[in-house]
Amino acid sequence: MTPRRPLVALILGNSLGGVGVASGIAVGALLVASMGGDHLAGAGQALSILGAGVLAVPLANLAARRGRRAALALGYLIAAIGAVTVLVGAWFGWLLVVLAGLIAFGAAQATNLQSRYAASDLAAPGRRATVMSVVLWATTIGSVVGPNLSGPGGRLGRRVLLPELAGPYLFSVAGFVLAGLVIVGLYRGTAAAAPESPAGQAAEPGARVGAVAALRWAATRPVARFGVLLIVVGHAVMVGVMSMTPVHLGHEGHGLGSIGLVISLHIMGMYALSPVVGWLADRFGAMRTALVGLVLLSVTAGLILVAPSSYPVVTAALVVLGVGWSFTMISGSALLARTDSGEMRVPLQGATDALMNYAGAAAALVGGPVLAWLGYGGLAVVAALLILPAGGVGWAARGSRGRETAPPTRRRRRAGGAQPKRPVM
């Protein structure tokens, strides 16, 4: 049975952290553009994603040494410092300070994502994907509440003599501080447990394994290799298409209200169905739900390619894109959580999140030139080309899943001489 108190702490922490992230992201591009010009508008988001990637590995290493609680609390602290740095830079009109703050601000995204692995440490093997997805779903609250704080944040900023566009970062600071306090106060009882540890119990500290060593280890194991590639490709496709959609719709003559509606529906697609996706992964196997995710991403590319100028079609494509991301993220995370190696598992999770965010940052930066050269339909073709290798690696991994991810109870039965059934992945 999953311990309730630490799970509640993760849900609350992710909700508050999500509010902090969404409050800042809603105005980050506008703040940077107001200080440095429209040509720098995308730099803020790219730097935040880059910061999430840079910090993912150190936070995972800390989780392996000191436990999830220390890593999550430190992540929210770094994010709060980043938000304060943004406020200071905006106060004095120092763009470079704002950009530096946005890098540290990315720690919140890395921490929110790491919390899904903390949730998997709490769960029995057959419920890992479900429990992870519930914690991931909590981000929906922040995604809905955060952008709606832009107006109140701007008014609050003016009252304390801040630029209006910097005001929402006050809510970011509050969200990250409260999230950290929730983790410190409520999260108890687990370290970054190895798969063979009983759910909810602390694992013995493992050997220090670097991110590069973990990725090399995964490269030789088909299921782990597919889990890494699935998460990285799914995130790159999502960020690349999503980040360029507002630009494309603006060129098509749509206003901010219409663009905001598309992005809101996209975010809902990413998180709202997470518990359903997690249940499906536990019930039918993460390999099967991974395939569904890749198909949905391909459908997104097809819809955009067929009718890139149709607002209803683009809206539908962005919703499908969000759901496809949810399938790839949860399925890939479930595969990594079940990987049969205690000392490699946590470093591999951190390395994967780092690669995922690096890929997202690259997609955000490359998406602009691709959109300019090839158009929105051409961007969809590039996204489809990224999906194909992941599908091939997943197909090759089908026959290896039992050896790499056997649940602990089945390993014990094998040791006693009984021949286990192949686990459903």
C-alpha cells in the first residue's frame, strides 16, 4: 500500500511548484522582450529549460546520496533564489541578471519532474506508473492557476515599485518557498529506493555513478535505451511544436485570446489525463502505452501537415500533442523506474531528465529557423522524422523487457528455482 503522507506531500509540492512555474512562464517572454527586444523573447524560456537540464543531474545525485527529500527541497530553494534574482534584475533594469535568474528558475521544472520518480519509490511495482501519474497530474493545478495570477501579480508589482511584468514572479517565489516547506515538513520515509527495496522503505546508499556512466549502461540494454529515447524525443517534439505554435497563429492573424486558448488546451492535454495514462501503463504495460504515445505524436504531425492554416485543426493537433507527451513521459518514466539496477537507476533518471531538457531547449531554439524556412507544415515533418528512430528502438526492445525489468518478487521466485512468467511491460 502506498504511504499516504509522503504522497500527499509530493502532490502538494508539485501543485505549489506548478503555480510558481506557470506564474513566471506566463510573463517571462514578455519581460525579456520589454528589456531586450522581441528578438530575445524566446531566450528566457530556452534558458529556463537549459537550467532544468543542467540541474537535473546534480539533484539526482543528491537524491541518491541523501534521499529524495533533500533533493526536492534544494531544487525548490534554487528556484526561489532564481525568481528573486529575476525580480532584482527587473527592478534595476539589468537584463543579464534577469537571464541568470531564469536559469536558476529552471530548477523548479527539474524538481517537479523529479518528484514523479520520488512517487515511484513509494509504490509497489504494479502501481508505479499510476502513482507517478497522479503526482504529475498535480501540475495541472499550477498550469491553470499560475497564468491567471498575471493580472494580480502585475498590480502587486506596481505597489512595490516593480515593473508590471515582473510582479507575477512574486507568486513564483511564494509558490517555491511553500513547496519546499511542504517537502521538508511532510515528506518522510523514503530515499531513492532501488527496485528490490520494499515500497516506502529507504534503500542503502549506492555507489556514486555519473550521468555519462549511467547513459552508457542504458545504451547496452534495449528497454532502458528505449525509455531514455522515448522521454527525450517526446519532450523535444512537444516543445518544438508547442513553442512555435503561437508564432504561427500570430502570423495567421489570430489574437492573443485565441492563441492562449490553444496553449491552455494543450497544457490540459499534457496533464489532465495523466492518472488514466498511468493506470493504462500498469494495466496493459508501459511498452504498449509508449507505442500509443508515439502514434499520437505522429497524428499531431499529420494533422498539422494536412491543414496548417486551419485554427480548429491546429487546436486539435495541440491537444493530441499534449496527450501524446503524457503517454511518452509516463511510459518512459515507468520503464526507467522498473529498470533492474539499484545503483544505476537514480543517476539514469537524472541523466534522462537532463537530456530531455537539453533536447527541449534545442528544439525551442531550432524551431524558429525551421518555421521560417519550411513553414509550420515543414516543422511537423521534422517532428515526424524525430519520432521514427524512437519507434524502431522500441520495436527492438520488445523481446528484452523481461530480463531488464523483472519485479523483485519474480526475481526471488527465480532464485528459488521456479520459472516466472514474463512480466507485462
